[in-house]
Amino acid sequence: MKTFILNIFIILLYGVAQGQDSTDSLLIKLQDLEGVDRAKVLVELAAAYASNDSARSIAMADEAIGLAGSMHDSLLLGLAHFNKAECYYYFDRYHAALANYEISEHIFSQQADSVNLVETYNSIGLVHYFTGEYNSAVDYFYKSLNFFRYGDPVENETLAHVYSNLGMVFSRIGEYDKAIQNYRQAARVNTLIDDLYSLGVNYNGLGVSYYNQEQYDSAKVYYARALHLFKQHGSQQREAIALNNIANIYVNTGDSLHRALEYYQQAIEVFEELGDTRNKAFALEGLGSVYRELGAYDKAIKAFHESLNLISSHGYYLRQLNYYDLALTYEHMGRPQDALDAFKLYSSYKDSLLSEERTNQVAELEQKYQAQQNLAEIERLNAFRKLDQLQIKRDKELRAIGIVAILVLVGLIFFLSVAYLSKQRVNELLSRKNDRIEEQRQELEKLNAAKNKLFSIIAHDLKNPFHTVMGYAYVLNRNYPQFSDEERIKFSGDIYKSTTSIFRLLHNLLNWARSQAGVLEYSPKQLNCHELYREIENLLKPHAELKKIRLLSDIPEDVSIYADPMMLEAILRNLLNNAIKFTHENGWVKTHVKNNEHGVIICVEDNGVGMSAEELNSIFQIDSKLKRKGTNKEDGSGLGLLVCNEFVQKNGGTIWVDSKPGEGTRFYFSIPGEKQSPLAELG
């Protein structure tokens, strides 16, 4: 998707590097060149090596930057930084790439170079996309697009790329209708310019957008169109990717897992022929997942191990995916020790991936700092050049008009000094305001990320119970007379459990949302803890009896608590429900209360599965990636614990947990025993 338009006079003088012969020719020519001509050739060579030889590309770009800076050639300086950024981009060093792109943007903006600005904005947008800064990515793509909207109407490759990139971002953030709109615009332009390969990429993007909207029939149509164009273009790698995408549709719709196997196998054959081990490893992982669903566990294990053998030493993400799949497969086979070993490997690679990301971030920050230093040096050189020009002009004026001109100049200097000091004060004020705006923007981005995470959790956890209800309703509607009374009772029981799960999740979501919005009123009063517990126990007893779990309590009848009734009920209900969910059949859940000098401490204890240290560190965080299922595969979003944490704090208490894997869990929270200020308790 990335293109680079060199200045016309550079193209006419040297031509664009196409193939090894052209590159060799430029290398030979470079030996006899100096000054600006050498800088121009270095710029071209840096672009030619950007995607395949990072060391050579960066070295040539740095030499070109030095020459252009010494000659005060802003255009060459901007192009050299752009090509250096391109090299960092192709090798996934995004922070370093962004620093150099921003230098190019600054230079091209000063020169009003719209051609190169379009490319630079598009490139900066892609960097923000791959670093997860999606709002910034959209802003820069629209900046690039505005040059086409408000200039002469042009249908070209760059315009198609910008539309396609917008589609990619909107698809990533879940705004699939906007993604489809932009992919269609890109497809329209690529159809006009007869770019079949890019048109296939657009169709594949449309397929992904419809796939994520669960419009699988539309997704299949566009994947098929993309597959046809990639075959016509002769792009075997893209053809195999399209085959892999079609296989994913068959897996998700459940139409035919055997068809999914066929498409995965075709994709694997193409990747193997091309020597593309990375994509082959991904396809093998998908193939193994299908074998597992079909019950062919030996074939599934073989596919996962073959995928692992193809992964490089740094392929942590795909390794952890394969080991996770192996753990699930061994669990289905009833091999708990093998499942545990695979899960340990999955966890270790997950930790390794995080460590590698931290190391890369440090290196990229160092590169960004160096690029900022280069930008400061450029500004300093420009300032010296302007001062030199002003000195020459003043000397000419002095020679021309003498003493009178000197007096006028003194007055002018005084006026400029006053204006400069005033402007400096204004700039300092604006700088402080900009810093405050930037802090607010970062805070808003964090809040937006938390919101996206929350809605992702809710959407995922609502999906399964809704599917259960819809599935049973459909079966009962179509074939009701064919089922026995026992089957109908089972179906209705499953529907009841699913709707109860949906109700509980929505109830927690409503409580949490009202709390975050500040519309949840805190109305405390003196409560009898024993009576409140009995009400909740009667509510949850049917759920506990289904798993043969005993609900025990050690709560004196005279224990008084000063708290909001609705909030306290929500806290106890969520903690007891979680304890039942993560306790095996024939287990027990016990609630007991003890007094302390500040009030009472309530403990909900179980002898269930317990939690690891990693889980304990993240259970009250909305951006946690850890999710667990109950002992009977009950879904859990973690939202209930967020509600508990919020409500305990609003009641002037604190909440904490003590747990070890296999040894059960104890949730404690403190509540004032009599009327007092919640803020004083938290103090």
C-alpha cells in the first residue's frame, strides 16, 4: 500500500530504481558523484533498499541527510528522512519511523509540497494504525484524502490506497459500515485504473468486514471475488490467504467442517510451494482446530506440532496460540497432565512475548529521541541561515543610507524586540495550554480504550447465551412434537439458565454504567446483615442445588451495617454467585462476618478451583485479558467484580482477595458498622 513519489527533476535525472540492474547502475554512478548529485542518488538508493536491506537503506539515508543539511537543501532533506522512515516501517520499528515521517511532514509543509505531503500523511496514518492509535490514523488518512477532495479530481493509485487504509482502520475498530463504504470507494478507483491486484485486496477487505458483521454469505461472495482476481493476477500468496479466509467462514457457520478442511489444505499447499512458512504455520493451526472439532484428535495434534516446527524462535504469538490449542485438545482427550504441560508452555510464551515487546519499545524510543535531535539541528541550521541573510541585508542598508538608516534600524530593532517578547509570552501561554490539552487527550484515549474493552467483554459474553436461546427456540419451534417431555424440560432449563445469565450480565452492566455516569445515588441506612444474607441465599439456593453445593453462613443475628441496601445486595450476590460458579459439585460456599474497630468485615469463602497470582493481580481491572469459565463451563465477564469494587468503595470500604490454585478463594470486604463518612473510611 505504500508508494513514494520522488520529485520530477530527480526522476528525469536518474529514474526510479527498478530491479537489481538499475540499483547496480546507481551504485556504480554513486562512486563518481559529490554534493547535491550524490545526495539525490543516495535518496533513490535508500528507497530501493528500504524493504529488503535495512542496514544499507538507513546508512544511505543518513549520508543523504548529512549532505542535504550541509547544503541547506530542504527538499532532499525531507525525501531522505521519508526513505529512512520507510525502512523503519517495513521492519516494524514504528516509533522510529514516525519520528522521521514527522520531520518530512514538517519540511514538506513549509514548502507547500502537496504531492509528497499526501504520501507522508498516508504513511503516518499507517504507523498509527499498526501501533493501535486508530483515531490518529483516521485523522491522517483524512488529511491525505483532503488533497483529493479540495483539489483537482484525480483517480489514481494513491487515492485508492487512502480509501483502502480507511477501510482497514474502521474494520479494526469495529465500525464495519464505514469500513465497507471506504473499501467500496477504493474498489471503484481501482476498477477505473484497472488495478486488478489492489481490487482483489479491496474485495478481501469487504469480505473481512462482512465476516465480522456475521454476514457470512456476503463475506463468502467477496472472498470468492478476491480469490478469482488473485488467481487472474497470479498472486499465489494472496490466493492462499483468500482460501484460508473462506475456510474460516465454514468453521464459524458450521456449514461443513469438511469443506473448511479442503480450503485449509489448499492454502497450506500454496504456502508450502511458495516457501511461506509463517502463513503455512497459521493455516496449520486453523486445520488442527477443525480436526479437533471433528474429534480427530491425533490429526489435530500432528497439525499443531507441524505448525510449531515452522515457527521461528521469535514467533511467540503463534506459539502460544498452538500450545493453547494443544491444551484444549488434550483436555478433550482426557489427558490432563499433557493439557497442563501445554498450558504452561502457552503461559511461558505469552510472558516472553510481553518481554520482547518491552525491549522493542525501549529501542524504538531511543530511535525517536535521536530523530527529534536531528529535527532540532535542522531548525538551528535554518535559524542560522535566516540570520545570515538578515545580516547581509542590514550591511547593504548601512552602506546605502548611512547614519539615518542606522537610527531607523535601531528603532525597528527595538520594536521587533518588544513584539518578540510579547509573542514569546503568548507562545509560553499557548504551550502550557497545549500541554493541558494533550494530557486531556491522553486521558480520553485511556477512557475510550476502557470503554472499548468493556463493550468487547459484554458483546462476547452475551453472544453465547443468546445463541443458546435462539438455537433451542428454533429447534422447539420447528420440531416441538418430536421431542419427549424430558427433552423439553432439558431445553427449557437450558433456556432459563441462558436468560438468567443474560439478565445477570445486563444487571451488572447497568449498575456499573450508572456508577460510572455518577447517576447512582448513595442512600445508606442501618441494615441487619443476617436478614439481608438470608434473602440472597434464598435467591441463589436453586442455582447452588443444581451443582449440589452447600450454602453455609456464620452471621450473628444482631450484626448491624451502615450501607446502601441495593449496593450491599449487589456485592453479596455477585460474590456468592462467583463462588458457586467456580466450585465443583458437592462443594461448599460459606459466608461469615466479624467485627473490627472500624465496622465489620464480611468474607465469602469457597473450596473451589482458586486463582493464580496473575489472575489475582488483574481481577479488578477493566482492561484485563484474563477470562475464566466456571466448573460447569459457565461464562464469566469479570464485570461483577468491577461492580463489587465500585460499590464497596462508594460505601466507604475496601475489598481484597486471598486465593491459591486448587485451594479455594476468600473474598473479603469491609463496611462501616455505623453512620460515618465514606471518605473518612477510605482516607
